[in-house]
Amino acid sequence: MNHTIKHISATEAHAVRHPVLRAGKPIESCIFDGDDLNTTFHLGAFIENKLVAVCSFFKCKHPLLPEEFQYQLRGMAVLNEYQNLGLGQLILNHGEVLLRTQNIQIIWCNAREKAIGFYKKMDYTIIGDAFNIEHIGLHYVMYKTL
Ligand SMILES: CC(C)(COP(=O)(O)OP(=O)(O)OC[C@H]1O[C@@H](n2cnc3c(N)ncnc32)[C@H](O)[C@@H]1OP(=O)(O)O)[C@@H](O)C(=O)NCCC(=O)NCCS
């Protein structure tokens, strides 16, 4: 598939986060603390100039993980009609490669229960117990050594 992956702004990321991750909720629910920090970056996948997939990377340590240099993946979202075409894998791989060049040791995320299979395919491992995020559902912390 002909695609390009580029750095995008937080506002661009919100436009895909909204229908995929916060459908029916106010756009403000798509704004994450730290979206505009200079240590945060957002990637977008474009097909014919249309932004169809996004993910964001935040400098953030998880208490269950001992490594000093960690990033958190947030807002992993592919527009419904573009899912299962390999774009999620491509965009996340791209971010992981960038983090490796910055000597980041580990990436982690709060994975929705229904996305666990995707992260397992991407070589992420569950750590700790399931927990609930209000209005969204069960999540697991998943991580990958870079
Ligand atoms: C989860 C999501 C990001 C995956 O992106 P995608 O582009 O659809 O996935 P890909 O096509 O890159 O899939 C890569 C591999 O993971 C598998 N996979 C994708 N989604 C999966 C899922 N929900 N469960 C199990 N396996 C899954 C694919 O079958 C593929 O496997 P293969 O390499 O053997 O063919 C995307 O489907 C999405 O945005 N879903 C809704 C929002 C969401 O749940 N986001 C994650 C929040 S934590």
C-alpha cells in the first residue's frame, strides 16, 4: 500500500483519536496531558494525503518497569476503514525505530483488552494485573524492550 509516515501535530493526532478512541465524546476527551511537551512526538500515516493512522509517544516512566529511559505509547488509532491493512504495525515500528536512535530502553502502553492481540504481534508483553479505565474498559500494561 502506498503510504507515508510523518511527524504530525497534536491537533492532527486528535482528528484520528476522536472517531477511533473517543467516538461520541467531546473532542476535549482526546487531548492528553503532555501532548504539547517538546519530549512528546506524534506520528501519522497518510494514504493519498489523507491522515488515516496516528500514534503518540510520551517520555513517561511506569512504576512496574525499572529501566531509566522509557517512553509511553498513547493514542494508537487507525481509522476503521483502514484497519487490518498493516498500518498500525508500520506506524508503531517507525516510532520504535526513532526511540531506539534516542537510546530509549523500553516502550510501554495501557492496552485495551481488545487490542492485546495486536500488541502481542508487535512483541509486547503483559505486566501486572488488569485494571479498569472508567468509560473505556479493561486494560493491561504491556511493554517491549527496544
Ligand atoms: C489496534 C489497531 C491500532 C491495530 O492497527 P491495524 O492497522 O488495524 O493492525 P495491523 O493491520 O497493523 O495488524 C498487525 C497484526 O496484528 C493483528 N491484529 C490487529 N489488530 C488486532 C486485534 N485487535 N487483535 C488481535 N490481532 C490484531 C493483525 O491481524 C496483524 O497480524 P498479522 O501480521 O499476523 O497479519 C487498530 O485496529 C485500531 O485502531 N483499533 C481500534 C482502536 C484501538 O483499539 N487502539 C488501541 C488502543 S490501546
